[in-house]
Amino acid sequence: MRDFTVGSIAKQIILFSAPMLIGNLFQQLYSVVDMVVVGRYVSGDALASIGVSLSLINFILASLIGLTTGASVVISQFFGAKEYDRLKKTVSVSITVLIGIAIVLAFLGIAFAPAFLRLLNTNEDIFDDAVIYMRIAMGGVVFPVFYNMYTAYMRALGDSRRPLYFLICATSLNILLDLFFVIKLDMGVAGVAIATIISQMVSAVLCFAYANRKMEFLQVRKLQFDSVLFKLIFRYGAPAMMQFSLTTFAQLTITRLINSFGSAAMAGITAANRIDQFATMPVSNLSAALSTFAAQNMGAGLEERARKGFRTVLMLMLACSFLVSGVIMVYGNQLISLFLNQGDVNTPEILRIGGQNLNIMVRFYFLFVFLFVFNGFFRGVGDAVIAMVLPVFSLFLRVLSAYSLVRFASMGPEALAWSIGIGWGLSGLAGFVYYKKRLWVGKVATDSK
């Protein structure tokens, strides 16, 4: 446990956020490696098919992610209260519920994949590959659910290292299997999906085996259901479920708009978004570190130190954003090229659209900083509502402005990039007003005593 109420603020924040950054880098490598391999060794259309499928899969799984978040909070609280019997029972109940829902969603995803993809206006030239990828991924969805569930519970009990080790192992295996199935066996999109499922299965088995051998409170001898504990899990998970559902629904709406520009636009924007996820990761991790810092200091009654931490993290975030923006402005097209097969006839158009969107987005990274520094601070001081509202508001603005720019300004795919800046800027401004008016004061749990 790190005590943020004393010591150098900048040093504490950096040391705390570094392991999270490493873990998130490996988490992102799962999908990025899939897309690099399929884009370079199959085609741009195959890359586009994975992009549209993943947006749909993420929407379907939003409820599971929210319930996992709720269960981890309940488990952490029972652990702190030393109510170990209820903790163990919560683990059993959550496994029963989450695996049951995962099986139902897997069936729906496999059976209705074509219908779901039609609703997204998926182009015919990528439709078949998108169906294949989605059906295979949904068929094995119980494995990532099981992995994410157990890693969340391990972290809730204070173990953040083992999940990182298992993730590194699974990501390394995924890379090797991608190369083998796609390059050696020429399995295309199906090979990428199967490689991901196998690696996720291995990581799930490792988590389960370790937890049952080394973590007494996560050992499950029999599955059971308890309506009281389920209601408790749902109560804590409902806000996260709502946020994830609204967020992924907005992303689905954006995916449908991208599809209207053709498969080259989908492939280019998919590649640009994967680079963007890496580029914004340091800021996202600093935001998470600020949440913990602010929570500890506000809980200790050290508001001025919490505000000083806010200012310190803001400076660190801005430094990261300017550095990353500069690198991408210089090397953006080369980074997009990593995802592309130079022999593909659509490569020049994919590169043009992807590079154009990426170069527009990076100009607004400083606005992303302001949105996430406020969001991290508000989450830490206990204002969960505004911490949920700001990112959802940003995505809502993004959808509204993207469609408006296309319809009223006659823009093409570049409207997606401009809309991101608009969403970040206006939601960041809302966060600034909320912060200056001190509407977040009095939300710390200790204030209710």
C-alpha cells in the first residue's frame, strides 16, 4: 500500500502509474497485434472487418464489465471489513451470474451476428469476414470474462502483480499464434480470432489455478446464488454498466457512420484509433493515479495537498501530450503503415484517411488532458456521478458533431477526427466550471460520518 499523504507528489504519482501503464500496454497489444498481422498479411478489408466486429462485441459485453466492477468493489469492502465468509460467497455468486450471462450472450452473438452487423451498415466487401470474426470471438467469450473477473478480484485483494504476469504471458502467446495461424497456415481473420481465444483461455486458466492454490478467499468449491449479494453487486455495478453501455453505444453509432464511407475508411480509422489508444495511455494512467492520490488526501482532510496533486498531474499530462503529439505529427504515416499490406490496392486510400484522421486528432491531445485530469480528480474525491457523466457527455458531443459535420459541412471521414476534439474540448470546459465552483466538495465517504 502506498501512502500518498506524505512525500514528493510527482515521484509518488510517477512510481504508482508506471506499473499500470505497463499492464495497459500489454492489454492493448492483444487487439493491436491482431490488426497489424491481419492488415499486413491479409488485406485492408480484413482489418476493417475486425474493427467493425470489435465495436459490436464491446457493446454486447458492456453489462459484464459493469457487473465485474461492482463485484470487485463488494469483494474489496468485505475484505477490508474482514467478513471473509461473505467475501467467498460473493465470489461464488459473481462467477455463477457472470458465466451464466456470458453463455447467453455468446449464443446471441453467434446466432445473430449477421443481423447485428447489418444494423451497423457493414459493407458487403468486409461482411463475411466480420461475421466469421464475431462468431469465433463470441464463441469463446467466457474466457476473457473469466480472466477479467479474476484479475479484478485479485486487484481488489491487493495483488496487482500476478494479473500483469498472466497478461504478459497471454499477450506473448497471442503474438506467436497470430503469426502461426495467419502467416504459416493462411487462416486469415479466422486465424486471428482463434489465436486470441486460445491465449485468453490460457490466461483464464492461469488466473483460476493461481487463485485456487494461493489465494484462499478466491477459492470456489461450489457455485451458488444469493439474491441479496446479487442485488449488492448490481447496486455497485449499475453505474459502471450504464457508463460502459452508453459509451459503447455511442461508439457503435460512430462505427455506423464510418461504414457509410466504405471499407477503406473503416480500415484507416481503425488503424488510427489503435495508435491513438497507445498515445493517450500515459494520460489515462496518470488520471487513474490522481484518483487514488486525491482519495487518500481528501480522506485525510488534506484538501490543499489534493489540489496540489491535481496541478502536478496536470503538468505531467500536458508534457506527455505535447511529446506524443510531436512524435505522431512526424511519424504518423509510418505508424499507420505498420497495419497495411503494401500490395493491397486499397492501401493508398487507407493510408490517406488514417493519416489524415490521426494528424487531426493529435492536435487536440491537450484537450484530452483537461477532460481526464478533471475526471480523475472528481473520481478520487468521491463524486462518482460527474466522473461518469463527463466521458459520456464527451462521446455524445462527438456523435452529434460528427453527424452534423458530415451533413451540414459536407465533410468526409475527417469529420470523425474533428468531432473528437469538439467532444474533448466542451466536456473539459464543463469539468473546469464544475471544479472552479467547487461542486465536488463534500462527496468524500468520510464526510458522511
